[in-house]
Amino acid sequence: MAESCIHGIYWAHAASFRLLLLTAAAAWIVPLPSQHYPYQVPLDEGENVWLHWSFDKIWITFEVHVKTTGWVGLGFSPSGGMEGADLVIGWVKNGKPFLRDRYAEKQQLPRIDKNQDYELLLGSEVGQTTMLKFRRKLHTCDSSEDIPITTDTMRVIYAWNDVDPPGHDSIDYHGEQRGVRSLFLLDPPTNNNKIDVESDNVKHINILNRNVSLPPVKTVYWCELYELPDLDAKHHVIRVEPRIQFGNKGVVHHILLYTCHSQFDRNELTSVSAPCYGMGNVFLPPNILACDTILYAWAIGREAFNFPDIAGYPLLHAGYHAPKYVLMETHYDNPQERSDIRDRSGLRLYYTPALRKYDAGILMAGQNIDWPPMIIPNRADEFRVESTCSSKCTEQYFSPAGIRVFAVLPHAHITAVGMEMRHYRYGKELKPLSIDNHYDFNFQVKRFIHY
């Protein structure tokens, strides 16, 4: 790869820039879907709403199971709210299913769409569960009231009520029984190559925060230092799992794990637990600056990550002067500035001496937000930020054989609404590595490259 460059762009809307009681209750058993679906996910944390789906080049089919005997709503929103949402509301009454395509102009009962582009296929009510199965075209040609389903991030909204409505024009409010979850409907993370984590050949290490007491500030980056296990040979990390403390999913936004090219004494190893960038005159030791190589990055919305069968992240043994320590940086969001939150979240790394063919690594490319500063002009409808990793850079750091990109993780902050990573070789643009025109700060998931 004599000449190659990577070009990253993200853009933002200027208007958005502001930087023990026990009860005996019957358990709800999620019913099996009416057919096999390649994709399924619970939409809410309580798993009251399960979505199954499949698609081809023209159609996408949904089957939703909700813990209710009333009406169910499901749809897509440009921002995660009601305004501009494309949705359906349906229910089953006396064994007969009902469904209507609707459009939400504002915070009120969505009106029935002029064009009924959703086709009801099946509906049932069994026990505590209402099931609705329906389909629609990916592109309905109803550009004014339907949202196209693409490979971009799709904000899926849902709601339900426990009472059937008397008709399509009189539907009771859902109250707190609602939510939104971002998904890649057409590009789901399907790298589900099976890894036997119970194998004698696979070990794991937990790297968890030490019961951090969050300071009462809106956001904080917290750093803690850990010692890696002693290894007698090279190993590969083959799987990483987030271990988010129950109840703290809305607080832990992302986690970065860095390897350290420096040594620490025993006191430093146990005492490094503080805000990463100084707060209240608490500062980390200067040799922390040598913890600058990213081993792994996790962000909100992402589940466990399996490396592809041909690659793993290398952990070296002492004879190779391998890094002995890692620094974990956790970004906490605490918008209510609570002082009673404690956290033990972190990561679990699975590693094995059975080496894969290739070593994996992380390449960061993009725009530093600190300097030069990104100043969005007043009243600008759109603002684009572009950065380039030129061929001079790639020639210096890539081997002559080049690298193979198998996944991309777009990362920006709240203001960003779209991101893309473009790829050039010998002056010719190749297929983009990643494009998302509806980026969601709260849904940062690795996207696998399909060659």
C-alpha cells in the first residue's frame, strides 16, 4: 500500500450546539415468534417490548411482542421524539387484529396517514402478550410522511397502553410506557462468530472501577490503573464484554482502555483513581502520559464484541518488553449532578494462547476538538468538519503489505448529526468505510466492513 489515505467528515446542526419490597407476581415469558428471524432485540431495559425483523432488497418485516393486552405503537423518528415520526398503532380485540399507518406532526395522537404503506400480516393476543406482525417497503415513495429505512442509524420509538381503544380515532395516552432505541436495522452487528468462553484454552480478566463515587458534576472522565496478568507467551484478546453495573446504564457513557509504556510502583497502582484531567486539585502522576495506546473502546449502545476469527489483539509476555499496565478511562454522564452514585463498571477481556493469523489494533483518525477550535457560525443550517490522514501518514505507519479494516467505530459528541469515513488509494476514491447520516451520540456501535 504505497499510497493510501483516510478522510473523515462529520457535520452538525448549529441549532443543537450546547456544549425491599418482595411481591409475588407471575413472570412474563416472552413468546416465540411466528417464524425464524435473523435479528431480534428487546427495545426497553425491562424487556417488555421485543422486536424481531428480517429484510430483503425491497421489503422489511417486523414482529413485535409487547407485555400488554391493549394497543401497541412502533415507528421511526428523525430525532427520537414524536414530531415527524412515521409509525403504526395496532391492537387485537376479540381475536381480530387492527393496524393503521400514522404520522405524528406534534405531541398528540398521530393522525392516520393518507397512504397506508404498512401491511398487517398477523396479530394475536395470548395471555399477557400482544403480537403484531407487519411489513413495509424500505422506500415507500411517501417522502412527506414515511421515513426511508436505510443503513443509517434508525431511531425506533415504541409505546403501549394496557387498554384496547374503542376505535382508530380514540386512543388513550400511553403515559410513561414509551421509549426510543437506536438500531442498525439494515446493517446489524452480525459478527456473532461463536467463542467458547468456557473453554480451558480461554481465560479472562475483569477490569472494573473500584466503587467510584461520582462527583456531583454533569460530566467527568475517571481514570484507574490496573496490572495485566503475567503471561509466559503471547496471547490474543478475542472478546471484550462491557460489565455495566445494574442501574448505571444511563450514567456510563463510554470506556477507553489504554496500554501503558511506563512502570508504576505498587502505591501508584492502587492509588490512581481520580478524574483524568484534574478536578479539585487532584492530579494523576506524570508517567500516566505514557498510557497512550488504545487497546479497546466501548461506548453506550454496544454489547459484547467478538474479534473476527482471523485476528486478535496481542498481549505479549515479559520477554517482549510488553506493557504491564493498562489505564481505564470512564466517561460518566451525571446531568442531575447527583452525589449518591457509586460505580463498579468496566470491561471483561477474554484471551487465549491459541493465536489467530493476524494481530488487531486500533487506528484513530479524525479532528481534534480542542485545537483548532470548531466555531460554528451563527445561524448556520449545517457545519461540516473535515480531516485527512494523508498518504504521508499511512506510508510512515503502515507496513508495505498494508492493513485490513474489519470494523469502524464512528465517534463524535452531542452536536454531530452525521459522520462518514472515506477511503482513497493512488488518488482514486474507493467504497466508503462508513456512512451514517443520522448519527446518535447515545448509540456508538462498531460497524463491520462487508467485503
